[in-house]
Amino acid sequence: MSDHSREQLRDDELAAQRAFLRQVIDLNPSFIFAKDRAGRFTLVNQAVADNYGTTVEDLVGKTDADFNDNPAEVEHFRRDDLEVMDSRREKVIPEEVITDAGGRQRHLHTIKRPIIGPDGNADQVLGVAIDITASKRLEEQLAQAQKMEAVGRLAGGVAHDFNNLLTVILGSVELLLDGLEPGHPVQPHAEEIRRAAERAAMLTRQLLAFSRKQVLQPSVLDLNRVIVDGARMLRQLIGEDVELVTRPDAHGAHVRADPTQITQVLLNLAINARDAMPHGGTLTVGTSITAFDRAWADRHPGVAPGEYVTVAVCDTGHGIAPDVLPHIFEPFFTTKPPGLGTGLGLATSYGIVEQSGGHITLTSEPGRGTTFFVHLPRVREGGDVAGEEGGGARGGRETILLVEDEEMVRGVASGSLRAKGYHVLEARDGHEALAVAAEYRGPIHLLVTDVVMPVMGGVELVASLARARPETRVLYTSGYTQDPAVLRGSGGDEGAFLPKPYVGETLTRRVRELLDAPVR
């Protein structure tokens, strides 16, 4: 073989090796690059070229400044490159930010190493950067979830104790008002106490909803009907200068959720939309059916794949600034002036939706409006929204076993029941209730029990009492519980529940409903 032939063979082998190496680095999704002291790229792979929206051939010989409009990023890259070449040491950069051709920021984990030439000088730097944007987003979501969970625990605990106090206040002021003659000078003051207590009760419900410790009373409901039926109320809420457009999905939108709480979510979102349109605009509320696959669920921890009913609440307001978006669901965070917002509306909505097995997201752009998406798991069967309670409660002569560990709450509740003619047996906890029931020789028509009590809780009490008195019906009361499933008491009746705080009228009405209900 001639020298020319051998040289040609070597050239062909080198070309094949270069082509092979080029395919290897282009296949790698990491950013692979080399630069000289002037900052010019001497080597790049396809990932780097894609990030800058150009080709490998166009990028070689150019600098970051030729394709990156962010001077701070360019200066940062340049400073690190020179540091690595001058120190002749490898540098690991745990996290740095680069802006891609679409203007999106990407987070990178980068390693840079000096390239030592044949003359012993370090005139180039070799870098490999891994895109950690997705994992960074997951870390932020986890941190946000942990922060909200910590605040939620605190809020739930405070609301639980406060609900007991409010039950006493509301019950006592109701008994006081019942005993006053019309026009009594004390009556206006008692009414003001009741109004203040009711406002406080609303705040505790918001805290519990945010903390996801609210005891929900779910039923199958059609979100299309919720939106259509609530349109009149929404129009009154948003004002005449905002046009309301409703777009219910033609295929039905049935979910299993607490109708009162879902209505609260829609009201909260409508109020925020109204405030974002001080000079008028359009509020569009619609439903659609969305199918989420496993990949989408993996990007949203706690959400299962499947079919969801999506409620979109879209406004044409001023939008939300990018720096505000990460904090939008945080409790007590508000951009409204003092006195115009508590910062609990969106946090409450977040808690309600998450506790209902759903997820809430949003898109927004300054000057171009905001759209909130409430995703709730779809169910196939239909259902109706629960109606409003009405009318005064009748009394009766039945025997009721009242079990409540808070003495003041027990006193107010027993007073309200006795005022309606009921025979009331009282106990402080589950063990004492079983002893009272064993001593009492007559029938016990209804057990009214708190869920969370020391020594023996309500659910355990019901299980024990049912063996001796299977005919006794059950009404649970609570302002807080970790697991609403425990309320599937005797006969699996999830409806036999009364949330705290309550007034005597509400208690006696619920008692009468249960006593009058057909035997199951």
C-alpha cells in the first residue's frame, strides 16, 4: 500500500471517528461546549444550538453575546470561563440560569474544566451543563406544599378550638335573644354580638378550608347547574360594568364535592376577577371535560390521572405580575390595599379543591387577563345541588344522648334541646356515654356526639353503642377532623353530621330531620 493510500485511509478513519463523536454529543440532551479565551465557541452540541435558536455551524466561532440578550448572564458565563482557565481547576456550578431563544429561563447544573493544550497553556474551557428546570420546579412545588401544610396545621388547630368557643357564643346569644321581649334595650347589643360571632365563624371556615381540615359533606352535583343557577348571584357580585358569560359543557359536568364549598370557590374567584377589572370587562365561566395522563399527573404531585371536569374562570383584567404568581395561593398574601383583602380567598379555594381530590392552576399575563382552572375528578352519574334549609325546627319528646367534652358547648347544646322539649342525657366522653346508656332503661332515640374527644372518640363510641342499642340514630358534630371518612357512621350515613360552630336552631332542626327520617 502506498503512502498516499495509507494517508487517505487515516483521513477516512479520522472522518468516521469525528462523525461518530458528533452523533454522540448531539444525542446527549446536556449542553456540551468549549470556548476559547475570547469567549468564542470552538465546540457545541445540538442542545446548545437549540437553546439559542440557531445551528451548530452558525454558533461555532460566535460568543454568548451574539445570541443572548441578557448582559448579566453573558457576563456571568464569561467570568466563570476565565476563572477556570486562569486557575487551571475544575469548577462545579450547582445552579445557574440561562435564557433560551423563546425568552424562557432554564436552570442548569454546570461543570467546567480547563483544556490544557500541547504547549501546556489553558486557553480553552470545556463545559457540560445539565438542564435541571423540571426538578427545580418540583422542588419549588414540594417546598410550597410543605409550607402550606405547616401553616394549615396551625390554622386547623386554632380553628378547632375557636369553633368550640363560637358554638358557645352563638348558642348563648340565641338563648338570650329568645328570652328578650321585642324592643328590649339589650336586644341591639345581643344582635351585634351574634353578627360578630357569625363573621368570626366564617373566618374559621376559611381557615379550615385552607388547611384542608374542613369536614366536607360531598354529594354528586352537576357543575353546569351550579354555574347556571349561580349566574344571578355572580352578576350581583361583580357589578353592572362587568359582563358575565357562562359556557357550560354540553356533555355534562358531574363531580362529587361539597356544593357549598364549591360555590365558595367560584365566589372567591369571581371576586378576584371583579377586583382585577376596576373599569369593567368580561368574566367568562365555563366547564369542559379534560383527560389527564400519567405524565401530567407526575408533574402535579397528589393528582391522579383520569377524567376531570375543568371549570375555567377567565377575566379580561390587568393580569398578575410574574413575581406575584409563585405566591398567589399563599395564605394572607394579597396585593390589595389594606382593608380590602384578607389574603385568604385564593388560599381557601386551593384548600377546598385539593381536599376534594382536585387541582387548581392558572395562567396570567400582565395587561391580558387571568384564567383560573379548577380541575375536579369526573363522575358518571348525575346528582343535584343540596337545597337550602328553611323553616323553624319542631321540638319533640324523644330521648337524646349528648356527648361533648367541652363543658360550655355541652351546656349550650343541652339547653337548646331541652327548650324544644327533648329529654337529654349528658356525657363528657365515650366511656361515660356507654355507662349512661347502660344505666338508662328507656329507649335512646338519638346520639349526638362530638367526633374528636379524649379517652374515646365519637366513631368508636358509635361502634360500641350500636351493639347494645342498634336502633339509636347518630348525629356527629365537629369543627375539625383529619379524616372525613370516619364520619361514615351507623349505616354508612355520611349526611348525619353537623359542623361547628352551630346555633341551637340549626342543631334542633338537624335533630328533628334525623328523628323523622325513615328507618333504614
